[in-house]
Amino acid sequence: MRRLTGVATHRFREKASVFLTELHPALDAEDRAIVLASLRKRDFDATHHCSAWREGVPVAAFGADDDGEPSGTAGKPMLVVLEGAEATDLIAVCIRWYGGTKLGTGGLVRAYTEGVQGALAEAAAQGLWEEVRILREGEILVPAAQAHLPFALLGGFPAAAVTGQTFEGDAAIIRFECPPDLCPALDHAWRERSRGGTITWA
């Protein structure tokens, strides 16, 4: 997945309408509200301020707003582009100044799609992307006397990293994180090593 580190913009004209798309880093609803309010104030004379956003690693929330354009012609196609780019923790705002010529449903979808694609390309050209790894948290509970076993298991998987160890009575709890695609292999390996034990995944 990718996270934006700065603002990227893309401007173009389509049949007398001007489209300005901006990508802004935004970690939560408060950040998104600040960005939208700022752009609405700056470009108060625009006809529409359509938007799409994604939040979290992995993505836990997302949304889109047509802001007066026909339903499904602006926010949704913008969101589809963000999804395809595996971008998160950002908001895309496409500002339109209507030029008097209707674009039709298909034309609107193409224009809002092009706007976000152009801004994504500009972000790449400026080096404004950082890769973010998706990690899954796991927990292994064993008798304290066997606390070494999870460490031995996890040591065989370089992509897994122990994040903590605690003791509760006679039990030891070992916490770790790893890429999601490693989970099945770890489940299988721990079942064999512990003769039926399980890993609790967050």
C-alpha cells in the first residue's frame, strides 16, 4: 500500500469545464474536513467539490461524495482509482468549474477518473509516495515453562517479529506481527510444533 507525503495537483479542461484535482494526506475525518473546508473557501466560485478518500492500514474506512453531480458519476469513479492505486490515508478532491457544455454521464465519469489519475501520476513524478506494510498481529499462549517454543518457531520466519512477552500466572503470552500472507504458514507450523496449539490473530 502507499501513503501520500505531500499535496499533488492535476488541472485540465474538458469541453469548456475546468477540472482541478488535488490529493492531500489525511489520516482521519478531522483532517479531511479541514482540507475540504479550505478548498471550498479558496475556490468558492467552483460549481462542484467532489471527493473520495481512504483511511487506515489496512484500509478500515472509505467514502465518496458527488457534491451535486449525478449520482455515481464523480465520487465513486474517483474512489475506484484510489483503490486501484492502493493509496490510503488521503483525500482526493476534484474541483469543477462548469463551462456551459454538459458532458453526459459517461463524460463525467471519464473526467473525474482522469483527474485523479493525473494527480496520482503527478504525485509519483514528485516522489510523494511512501510504501506502507500491512502487518497482522498474532498472540501465542503457552505454559511459562514452554515460553521458548514460540520464539523458536518465529525465529524460523524472518518476516515475523516479536513485539512483546508477558506472564500471567503460569502462562506466557508472546505477541508478534507478520505480513498477512504468512499467517497460514505460521498457523500450520505452530499446530505441528505445539501438537494442536493455535495462534490468536487480532
